[in-house]
Amino acid sequence: MTTFTSASTERPALIGRVIRWLDGVPYTVLAIPLRLAVATVFWNSGMTKLANWNTAVELFVEEYKVPLLPPELAAYMAVSIELTTPVLLVLRYPPLFSSPPSPPPPCWGSPRGPRRSSCSA
């Protein structure tokens, strides 16, 4: 019974250390591989449609059944988006659409702490 209590008190301390360590990892270190992973998915999808254009158009006719656009136009739009989005993701342009919002100014405080006293109320 003593071991169970000891293990249950050590676990929150370990979790706290892991969270503090992860908070120290720069955003860029996490963002670059994630951007590349998402870009790869878009790029592969666009290249697959380009490899067999007739199948891609048929996919828009039979499977997607786009109601307002002709299937050829929808396929062209999909391929153009699937080939430009990876480039925009990797280059981080435009930031409004391809990256998370900027952090708030220091006066706003954070979820981890109260507002700074130097900020005006």
C-alpha cells in the first residue's frame, strides 16, 4: 500500500517535468516537420491526379459528384490547390492561412500566469 501512494505522488512530479521540458522546445522545431508532413500529403494527391488525368476527372464525376461545377473545372481547381498549397505551407506564405495566429502581446498575460503589473488596466 505504501508503494502505491509513493508511485502516485511521483507521477505528477514526472508529468510536470515532462511538460516543462516540452514547453522549452521551440515552436519551429515542431512546426517544420509538421508542415512538411502536411505538404507531402497535398503534393502526393496532386501528383496522383496529374499522373492519370482521365481517372481524376472520372473521380469528380462519379465519386465526388460536384453539383455546381463541371467535373473538369473541379479537377483543375483541385490539382492547382493541391500543388500550390504545399509550397505555401513550406514557405509559410501567406501566414494568415498557413500558420497559427501570433501569440498575444506580453501585456495580455498567458494561460499559465496572471497579467503583468506593468500593463495598464
